[in-house]
Amino acid sequence: MKRIFKYIYRKSIFQFIRKIVKFKYKYQTTTNNLSIISSNCLAGCIYSDLGKEFLSPTINTFFYAECFIKFCEHLDYYLSLDLKEAKYSKYIDKTDYPVGVLDNIEIHFLHYSSFADAYEKWNNRKKKVNYNNIRFLMTDRDGFNKNIGSRFDLLPGKKNIIFTANKYYLQDEVYCKLEKGIISSDFTSFRKYEKYINIVDWFDEK
């Protein structure tokens, strides 16, 4: 019953509310050149809600935490590589979506039906990355630990964020007290992060 209610809410009330919010956001933001590198669908949700161009290849993807921190620490290197299709994932036995690999890291193309589509979108969007205005986003799930969080704190740029369900006392941490034990899978789809930051101010670096 709970799943049915959530489905109806998402398809009706939530979508109606989001249309109003997106209309408001569109006329509040002034920044147009920000590249968001995110560990999951956060970047895509934020760009879509603010009506901005996707200036990041990490749209509709997710990374396991160790792969993501390596990707962020050596962004130039990994984006210089040609994306290959993984024959299998080292994290899970089977997927119903394509998985890509860049040297020693995996990228899970969760919302893509084929590797060909993922490959095309990845290559088109990685060309648009603005290295002069990058921010990193991640959540404390998919193998996250405090060591990874400490490495995240050392990444360049301002206003990088780790949304956490636990207190790690990190520099870039935004503790989400309503999340229980782990950032929930619907944290992005239901825009729960908006309870903890003003997304327009963050995007415009106010």
C-alpha cells in the first residue's frame, strides 16, 4: 500500500508541485556555466529543475564511492579516456542497465537502455565540462566511508557537498537528519536535498 501511495503521489501531486517550483527556479538563477560532477542523479535533477544545460557527463549515472572519489581526484585523466563497456561489474553480479569503465573505475548508466546511448551522451557532455567552474556532489551511500569523505574534502572548488545520513564531521558535509542510516534511494527523485540547502543560492554561489 505504501508503494502504491508513493507512486500516485509522484505521478500526480508531486509532479504538479515540481512544475510550479521549476518555473520559479528558472527565473531566479543567473549562473549558466556551472559543471556539477555528482556521484548519482543529483546533477541531472538540479540542472533539470533550474532549466540549465547539462554541463556534466554524470547525468543519469551513479558511481560506487571509491570509483567516484578517484574520478573526482583525477578528473582530467579519466575524461581523456575512451569509455569502454564493462563485461561485468566488480560490485554487483548482474545489472539490467549498461556499465562503463574508464581504466580502473566503473560508471553505472542506470537510466540508459543501451551502452551505445550511454556512450554517445557521455562523450557529448564531457566536452561541455567547464573546468573553471566545477562543483562536486555525493552522498554517503554505495560504499562511502569517512576516509572517502576526507578525500572529498580535499577536492578543489567551493561549495562541494556530501549529503550524509550520519555525522562524520567533515568540512563539506551536509547532515540530513531525516535520513535514517543511509541516504535513501528517493533522496534525489523526491528532491529531499532541498530541505537542507537553498538550491538556487548554492547554484549561484551566494
